[in-house]
Amino acid sequence: MKLVRGAWKILVGIKDFLVLAFMLLFFTLLFTALSYKPNKAAIRDGALVVALDGALVEQPEEPDPFARLGGAGSVTRQYRVRDIVRALDAARSDSRVKAVVLDLDRFMGGYPVAVGEVADAVARVRASNKPVLAYATGYSDSGYAIAANASEVWVNPLGGTLFMGPGGRQLYYKGLVDKLGVNAHVYKVGKFKSAVEPYIRSDMSPEAREASQALYGSIFDQWRQRIAKARPKAKIDDYLTRPDAVVTAAHGDIAAANLSYGLVDKVGDRLAFGKRVAEIAGAPPAKPAGNFRAIKLADWIAANPPSETGDAIGVLTVAGEIVDGKAGPGHAAGDTISAAVLKGLAEKKLKALVVRVDSPGGSAMASEQIRQAILQAKAQGLPVVVSMGSLAASGGYWVSTAGDVIFAEPNTITGSIGIFGVLPTFENSLAKIGVTTDGIQTTPLSGQPDVMGGTNATVDTILQSAIEAGYARFIGLVAQARHLTPQRVDEIGQGRVWIGGVAHQLKLVDRFGGLNDAIAEAAKRAKLDPAKVHAVYLEKQPEGWRQWLAALDGDDADDDWTDQPAGADLFARVSAERRALVAQALGDARRLALGGSVQARCLECAGLGPVLAQSGDMSLFDHILAKYTR
């Protein structure tokens, strides 16, 4: 009996010890997560590793830290453009940075303006006579636009680069909608407003084709000019016009073709590349061959924060789809953005306001809500300057009309002045399975709009009239802000998308320039010295625990260079793009069924950005894939 009691005490003791150990571990992890900050003190002499393992964006979304636990697959990282640019600019004159390494093996792209800003920053590093070395298994178009500015461009011998150019196929659901019996009621103004076409057509309208060809052609021409400037000896035109002949002449060796046409400087794997960097930055002790002394990007960004001296210029970021209600970063939610403006005006002692717009549009109501909040800054006597990033289309342009002056880049995508609404009804779908509807009406609007029985002529007339009134308001806002007649705005409106260079000619924007130019202009209008102001970003800062969880899945510059996961070859990149296309189709179906508010959104914009589906679309795809592949 004593033996049993003794054994029991031992088991109880082991249990208590395990509980105590678990609690200590839990609270240690909790404290670490809540207090996490990148380690500024970890910076030593070496190569700054700019590993862009995701997409370049104006404002990163706040990822679900437990997405992996829910089986959502890999979480795509997003990098804030201004952080990357600031990191590169700081590296130019810091003697600790012996070289800059661009790891573009898993780069997923960005809109032309975002890519161009990073490419220009790389060029500035190279111009300072600091070595810049780029590596990828195969470069995408946007990845090569950055890499071309490096002093050495490497490609994996088993990879290689083929340039696709902007464009491609858009999904159209008219045939599927008809087979399912769904009746998509579309209310719109603007013959170029193509965002509704996937639901009502089986192909691209002539107007949409005309607008897209002009837009994509201009973007591609600017891309070619950028490459020619960065690598004047590269035979880029031959490579673009007859890629099949070029690759065939190299006996199918794409990497060799890249080298012979001057697109890359070296062909080698990660091991060879790492050895080359080690020659410049030094090799770490007790590490395998192919590794080099590295500076972690997150630590470097933390060690080089934005200036906080001088008078405060508020910067309001309107990034992502404009939606009603509240939302986190990466989504321009009406309630969230307007609250940020009003709070900043009340608490930050701002001298001027810069509105950074990087949005394809969305809810017309939320766009107006944000515009009204910006007007409060004007009411307090603050100058308001708009800085257009990659996108300021449709609802994004609606918001921009609040500015005293508008800055854009030559390849900014803007315009798309038009609005629409889509209302699906399912009377034909129900009839296919023998379900019908009936009832009584005391007025023409009783039970309308009836998604089960269909809309009637009265409600269709009312909804179309409301859309036309909304378009007239949009036209009026633009006419008043841009000092144009409503007739002229209607001519250049109609939902047509314009590139920044043409928009400037049409007087939709005032000047060319980036965010820093807009901040300087805001300072001048507030009668301040632009050299003695600093930006105050009116946005929520990420909590420490979210940064910690993201870091666990992210920046691997401290790990062995040769242990990094392999990048995607041509076939893998195509597979990823097709996966995103399927996710987009699922998302389009969801938006048709659940979309509510009147929309001012740009369809053409989607084909020019990162090869990503919206996070919600990808989550839906992952859920369906997991369900049917178990």
C-alpha cells in the first residue's frame, strides 16, 4: 500500500511540475510577444539582405496570426514600400553595409508605381558605388524591373526569366449565370465602366478593350523604358518580340538565353551567389560555405526610423478597397479612416494634411464619408495635398477631389469616374427546381427588391435613377475640384481609366511627384520650411505580438543563406498565378451574392498589380480545397 501511495505522490509531483513548466513557458511567450521589437543592436558589418518574400504594397494588411493553425496554407507577406525605400536610402551612406543583396526568389510583385519607387532606390544605392547583387531562380516582370538596377544580376542555371507583359485573360460569368438561372440586375453609368461586365457579358466590350489596350500599352512602354535605362546593353526588344526563337536558339536553356542577351550578369545557384557576396561582405565563422555576414531587414528598418523632428504634417493613407464600416490596415474602411482623420486633427497639432491614395475604389458611400472627413481639415484652415500612389481610381479619385492640389506619378492608374450597382435575383434558379413565389403588394415597392421573385420595373427605374444621380454628383465633385465643366468631365469620365501621364494632360492631376514631394508642397502651403517638417501617419500601428508572430514566419536573413527555400521556376510561377485566378473566381461569385452598396470600383486595375487574390478569396479557395482533397 505504501508503494502505491508513493507512486501516486510521484505522479502528482510530475503533474504539478508539468503544469508549472507549461505556465512559465506560456507567460514567457506572452511577455515576449507583447514586448517584441526588432533588434536594432543586432546590426553588424555585412550585407543588407532585402528578401522580398511577398508583395510590395502601400499599406500591409494585418494578417491573421493564426491562419496557419486554421489550415489556410502559406500566408503571403506584404512589405510597405516606404519602409523598403527608407532602408535602401539609409544603406547608401552607412559604412556597416558592405553590400545590398536583393533576394527576389519569392517576390510576388507590386503595382508599377510601388515597383518603380523601390527600383529607383536600388539605383541610388548603386550610384553611391555600393555593390548591389540580385538573385532569383526566375524573375517576374516587376522583379526584373527592380533587379535591373543592381550592379550584378544573377539567375539560377535551372531557372531563367521570360517576360509576360501586362494583360491576360479576364473571367466572364455570363454563361454560368444563365445556366444557374441567376438574373444579374446591373445599374450603371459609363460606357467604359467594365467592372460589371463579367456578370453580364461573355467577353470584353469594345469600349473596355479600347481602354485596356491604351492603359496596358502605356504601362508596358514605361516598363521597357525603365529596363533600357537600367541596362542599356541588354537586347530587351529581341527578347520581348520573339522569345520562342531566342529560347530555341539556346536549346531550351532559358538562363543561358538571359545571359547571352545581357539580361543577367551571372548564372549560378544560391551557393555560388552566397560565395560571391561573402567575398564582399565577409564570411561568418563556423558557417557552411555559401553564407555571408548578413544584416536583417527588419532590424535595419527599426534602426533607421522616419524623422520625428520639426512641425507635423499629417499623412492619411487610403489604401486598398474602399469599404463601409470598420476594417484593419490594407482596407480603406469609411468609419475607420474618417475616425483617424478626426482624431488626428484633434490630437496631433497638424500643420497640413497629405492624403496618400492607393485604392481601386469601392463603396461610393464610404468614399464620400472619407471625403467629408478630409474636408474637416480644410475647415480648420489646413492645406490639403493629395498624393496618388499606384492607384487612385473610381472611389479613389472621388476621395482625391478633396485636395487643393493633386500629385501623381506618370504610371499612376487613375480616373474611372463612374459608379454602378449589381443586384442578383434567383427566380429562374428556383424555377429550375420547382420553387415559385407569390404574394400580395399594397404598393409597387412591397417586398422589393425581391431576390427570390425578381425585381419589377418600378424598382429597376428607381435604382437606375439613383445610380445616375450618384454619377451626376461624382461629375459635379470633379468639375468643382478640377475647375472643369460638367460636360468636359463627363467626356473624360464614363468609367474610363487613365494612366497618370494622360490624366495630367486631361487636368485630372496637377503635378508629377511622389509622397515626399506632396509633403514638401503641403509644408510650403502651410508657410513652413520643407526641410523642417516630419510626417505623422494617421494609422494604427501594429501591436508587438503581431510583429512577433509575423517574424516567426518571415525575415530569415539571420538563417543560413543556403538553407533558404528554393524559389519558383517558370512552371511554379504559372501554377501560383492560376491558383490565384481560381480564388478570384470564387471571390467574384461571393461578391455577386453578397455585394451591397453602390460601387465606384476599377476592374482594369487588378491586372497590373501583385499576382495575388484578395486574402478573403484565397481563404475561401483554401477552405474548399482542403474540404475536397482530404
